[in-house]
Amino acid sequence: MIAPAPGDPDYPERLHDLADPPGRLFVREPVDAERLRALLAPPLVAIVGSRSASAAGIAFASRLAGELAASGVGVVSGLARGIDAGAHQGALDRGGRTVAVLGCGVDRDYPSATVPLARRIAVDGAILSEYPPSTPPAPFRFPERNRIVAALADATIVIEAAARSGALITARLALDLGRDVLAVPGAPWQSGAEGTNLLLKDGALPLTGAADALVALGFDPGTTRDDDPAVDGSARKVLAALRREPASADVLAARCGLTSSAAAALIAELELKGLLVRELDGRLVPTA
């Protein structure tokens, strides 16, 4: 079991952003330091929400985590029932990265409902805690755990939450750290929507799918297809971005993170191949 402390090379750098970083970070075997660094490498999002979430909410969390995992985004959560478990499961099912942060010792299986999932995460992901082995779960430890979840992630996503919940604590901690917070809107009469709608009123970014998270992380979530033309990666990225929304050359370059000259060369290549056309207003539209 590795247990890096602040100042150790294996201690996650982002935890130094906390006013009270964990004195140690215990990691359940068999994960070693090299594996932990890979699992915690950006981009990483926290997906949190209600323990008593609806079946639809859990399914959404699982699908969202899977889609983000397929795009190379890792998922961190708290291994609680409901939204947390759905997010971990979705990431694992797509072969992605996932990290669980516990409110007890890493050798404790809690809650019992997530024991099979925890054992899978221990092998295919990582289970972390600031508490020494054998530390029992306690109500006050879970809010403390939430600051680690918020600090490890580039952004926090909240799916279903009551007006007073641990998920909202995580969201507010993320905001205090300068991280983006995204929330899934819900109908006012839905019990799980009160907290997320409050976050949206306070300025959280709305999230209705993986594309919203990718945009917040600075990626362009353009659409790729199995039958994409045989062009190189950068040209494929340009086509994908234009399928999401036609754009001028300058906007396209900014959206794809390209220099103006690189974008111009790719546009010329795709025009010669008949894969995009230029509208009268200057916007570029894909033909494939």
C-alpha cells in the first residue's frame, strides 16, 4: 500500500491547492505509484450526486461517464450508492480511468451495496483515502472526503441532488478551488432536481450530455463516424468540428486549437478532396 505525503513526488499535485491537504493519501493495493499517476492524469472530472437517485439518473451518470471515458477523460467519485456508483461503473465498462475516494480506510468495504464494484475499481482503477487503514466510516468523514474529490478533478458534474447534500458540498468546494461546476437541469417538481437547479441559478454550467463537459474541459466534441473519409487526424478533427456547427476559418481554428496557417492548409486540403464547401457568408460546411 502506497501512502504519499505532501512533498513526496508521488503525492498528487492538485491536492496542494487545498487549504488543508491530506497529511497522507492511502491507496489500496495493487495500485502502485506509477499506476496512480496515470489514473490521476488530466483530464479528470468528478461526477457526484444523490445516493437515492432515480434509475434514470443513475443510467445517465453511467452513460455520461462512459462517453467521457471513451474520449480519454477520467472519472473520480466517492463510491457511494446511486450516482457515484453509476459513474464508476460507466467508466469501467468503457475501459476508462476511474478513481474512488473513500470516507473510511481503503481496506474497509463500505457501503456494502458497492462491494463488488469496489473490488473491480481496486484492480482496474484506484481506491484512495486520507484515513489510515481500518478507519471506520463516520458521517463527518464524508464531507471531508469531498474536498479531495473536488481538488483532483478539472471540473465537477452534479447529477440529481437535494438542496442540502454532499454533492452540493463537493460543488461548492470545487468553485472555491476555481474549478468549473456543471449541473444537470431537472423539472422543478422532481425531488432530485432541487440542488442542481440551485447550482444553475448560482451560475453553474448546464450539462445535458458529454459534449457540454468536453467543451468545459477545452475540447471540441465534434462528431466522428466509422465511415469517415481517409484523412489524417487533424483533418478528421476539422471535419468533426464542422459537423457539430459550421464555422468560418478563424472560428474553426480557435475551436480546434490550430494556428491560422495550419487551419488554412487543412481547409484547402479538404476543399480539394470535395469534403467541405464554403458558403457565401464564409462559413465552412462539410459534405461528408
